[in-house]
Amino acid sequence: MKAAVLQKFGAPLSIQTLPDPVLGTGEVIVDVAAAGVAGYTARIFSGSRNYVLELPIVPGPGGIGRVRATGPDATKLKPGDWVFCDSTIRSRDDAVNPDTILQGWTARSAAGLPLHRFYHDGSYAERMLVPTENATPIGEIDAADAGRWCALSSLLVPYGGLLSGELRAGETLVVSGATGGFGSAGVAVALAMGAGRVVATGRNVRALDDLVRRFGARVRSAPMTGVEADDRRTIGERAGGPVDLVLDLLPREASAVQVHAALLAVRPGGRVVLMGGVRSDLALNYNWLMHNDVTVRGKWMYPRDAVPRMIRLVREGLVDLAQFELSEFGLDDANRAIAHADATAGPLRLTVIRPDRKGEGDGR
């Protein structure tokens, strides 16, 4: 099979011919039709993000494809089924505290390296091997639409946060970092779940206005200045009432000031879910937190049952994949896809590698 290989950090991907994956018990082989390229991919491959990643590797965190073969434990999946390949793989020998990796992307810690070494290669290839439970059927689709279904990876992350925060229909939600890939997807998911109002925060006024244009009056734009008191006041004004839940999806470059602006705007009894990449310490006033009965929790990724639930939201028309601006590249043009994703990263943008297409890379 043909695959894109990262030989060393800082080097471009090389297109190689590798042996096909070999099927075992508890596994599925998938013919990859489309694999998403995150806007920060170039920084992972340069080594600047310091991901736990053993090289060489076929990278790529999940994607869309068709089942090629199943192991003896599969009772419903069959060859030809369209599936979403979930990159979040959990060890099977500890139900309470499993080690977790993102296939083809990172092992979260050294404890997950055995899992990373076994399910090593990702989706930037014509075929990939995934655990049976990580191949979720999406139903029949037109092959031409496979790239657009890669949006599931962007949608599932904020969906996991909103499930964790127990978003209820009619509530007011603040999405911190709404102009990023995950934040903008979070706005779409929150509306699908019945949020009464979504306050979208960010520094890019034009991008915020575009979210309002796309999704309508239930979304309120809240441009941030970096001055905590001013930003908190803006959030309160745009919320027009109590803030029930904050979903923080701020990037690594953001500061604790930006986190505080939204967090401290939450009502007594409200909830805050932290899912972003902020690297600053977060100082919270003990007295304020206790007396206001505020719940603050971190959340990484999403529960396994979130995948079929998100697929249903798409199938029922509550989440419209057409909202995503799609650019597609053939596998031979994987490096150009990575550069494109880096240059165009932003709200509701989707860059995809199509291993099922030969010699195509026009970026459209």
C-alpha cells in the first residue's frame, strides 16, 4: 500500500510503499477514503509540540473509510461498510484507568507506549488497522462526500465537553476560543443540542461575525481585548442573562487572563469545562468557587458512545457538514495539504487527504 511516512521531526513526509496491515483478533482493516489534517499538524511534525511519538510513523488521527476485513469478534461490521475511524484508543486491561493514545498522533505518556507501538500507524495511507470498537458505521454515503465526513473529528471534541458539562436545552453557553477549529465546531454542536444562546468569544471580529451570519440570532459575538474586566463585562452583556456553562477551547498561546474572563462570568451553580491547550497555571479564588457552587472540570476528548450519537446528529440534519469549508488533496500531495492547513487554519475549515484518489492535489 502507499503511505505518507514521517521519518524524523522537521523533515517532510515521504511517500512510500509499505506492506499492507495484517488482521488479528479484535481488529478491523479499513480502506481509507479521507483523513483530516489539523491546522497545527506542521508544528507536530516539526517537533515543536513535543508529542510522545516514536518515529518513523505513518501519521494521521483517524478518518473515513470502508471496511476491508474484520476479525472473528465482529458481529455487525462487514466488508464494504462506511466507517468513522476513531483515533482515541484505550487500553483494554483497565476499565477504570485505561492508558490512552491517539493513533498515528501521540501517546499521552510513556505508559501508553506499548499501545502506541502496536496501533502505531495512522490514516495517511491507503489502508489502516484499527481496534474493532474504533470503527463506527456511518451508513451509506457518496464516496465524493467522504472528506466532508472528516468533520466528525472536529465536532466530537467539543461534543465531549458539552456532554461532560451537561448542557441542557435552552441554556446559555460561552464558547471560549470560538474562532478556532474546535471552538467553531463547538458552536455548531451546542446549537444542535438545543442551547438557547451561545456567546462566541475570540479576538478575530471578522470570524466571530461570520459565525453569527452562519448560525443566526442564537449566537452572540463577544470580541475579546485581553483586559479581563472588560472582557468579562462584554461576555455578560452578550449573554443577556446568567451564563450556565463555559466551554473553554482556547489554544496553547492563550493566557490565564483569557480563561478567567469567561470562567468568572458563570452564574452561581454554573459549570466550566476546560478542553483547550492553555499552558498557564490557573489561579482560582477558593472562597469565590465554594460560595458560588461552581463546578470546574477538565475534559480530554470524548466518551466512546459520543461517536454514534454525533453521527445521528448529522444524519438527522441537526449538524450540517456543509457548513465546513473543504479543501482536499491526494496522498501524493500530503505535504502540500499540511502547509495548506497551517496557512488556512480557522473556524469551520477542513483540510483533507484523500488516499482513495490517485495523483490529485488541487486543494478543492
